[in-house]
Amino acid sequence: MTRTLRLDGVDRSFGDRQVLKNVSFEVAAGRMTGFVGANGAGKTTTMRIILGVLAPDAGEVTWGGATLTRQDRRRFGYMPEERGLYPKMTTREQVTYLGRLHGLDSPAARRATDALLERVGLGERGDDLLETLSLGNQQRAQIAAALVHDPEVLVLDEPFSGLDPLAVDTVVAVLRERAAAGVPVLFSSHQLDVVERLCDDLVIINDGVIRAAGSRQQLRDSYTSPRFELVVATDAGWVRDQPGVTLVELDGARAVFDLPVGADEQPLLHAALARGPVRAFRPVSPSLTEIFREVTQ
């Protein structure tokens, strides 16, 4: 059964400092939802409220339309930003132990552990003490620990921290498999290029307020001016003098520029053709970094 995780009107304060203000968004079943914001924006507090580590001052968290219970949360997988594994245990012992805590019997926990360690690239390190692993391999072990009980929801705080590019690809593949099986996946990351490549949906938080939420394409369409790339046969410097054009990048015969929302790009194309051959003229999708800057400024 697939379900949607949803936050509605969540507030949270610590003393006289309000850190979450009317936070509302959803993590749909089978979707990878990236959760981004600057340090102190409220990401970790939000995740801890989802997991029941903290209680909201107002609002609620629901799953499949019903208020979350402690039993529901036992079927969640959570990876905190701070590594919480036991350094004197071996990798296999640690992941198996956490599987047992989530209700698996010993044989099932061992089978799930061995399969996951292979999947995240730690198959040969299962008998190594966690404290002897590199930070990147400790991160892989922590991801395996979050997945060992086959959770119905995944909440991951900075899962790619400390991973090299090949390890990121390995973890991304594992998370995509879980999403493809119908699991809602919420993850935070400061690596916006990874978020952009991985997420189906995006939530941007700043100063405890949700500034944008939706699919990647919805945000690209809603939060940026139309952007185009023009490549001509000669110098493209004349583009900067065209009415309504905001030049973003100029490199000889190539220009990237913004037009006002609703503006017609055809007059500029005609002006280019009047000057000679046009090698390329196409819309350019803004990057997640550009969207993030626009909605948080």
C-alpha cells in the first residue's frame, strides 16, 4: 500500500526563537523529494518532528491521511546527519543489531544486512570495526542501517556527506530502487548538483519558512524568467543592446540571456537572422542553484 507523508502548518520554537513557521509540504509515494536550505534553515528540526524525536508546537504530520503513530514510525527508515553508529561493533554486527531493533528475527536481519552491505559496496568490510572505516564508508554503513528493515518511508539527513562521486552514484541507485518500489523518500543535501540530478520534487526552506515546493519542472516554470541560449556565426555582443534583454553570459558567438515573463523571443531571433547564420537558439532550464538563490534572497 502506497501512502503520502504530509506536513500541515507545523510550527516549532526553542525558547523565544521560532525555527519553523507554518511548514507545509508533502512527500509523495514513489517520489524522491529533495529538501534544501542553508544551515539553520530548519531542515533537521523538520525531520526530527517527522520521526517523533521532537513534537511540533502546532500543526501535524500525517501518513496516508492519518496522524502518525509510534507504530507507524517503527516502519520508517531514518538517517541522522550526525553519525550514530557504535564504533566498537563490526559493520555487520551493527546493521544486523539495528535490524533486530526494528523487529526482524536474527536470520532475516543477517540476510538483509549481507544483501545491503553488498549493495552499498561494503561486502568485504562487514567484519571490520566501524571505527576503522573511512568517513565515507561509515556513511555507507549508516545508509545500510536506515534501510535494513525495508522501511515504508525513508527520511535521510545529508546522506551524501563524505561520499566520493562513485559512492554517491551507488547510494543514488539504491534510493531510486526504493522509490521505484513506492517508498516516499525525503532527503536533505547541501550538494545541489546531486539534488538536481536525483529529486523528483523539491522543497526549499529558508529561515523556517517554506519558500518553494513542487516538482523540478514546476519550480523552473514558476520562479525564473524565460532564459535562452543563442549561438551565431559572428560576435553576439549586440544582444546586450536589445530591448528587454538581461544578458547572463557572453562568450564570443554565444550569448545566454533572460527575457521578461511573457515576452516573445521571436523578434530577437529575427534580429539574429538578419545579421547572419544562427547556429543554435533554444530555451535554457535554470539550475537548482539559480532557483534556490532566487527564492531565498
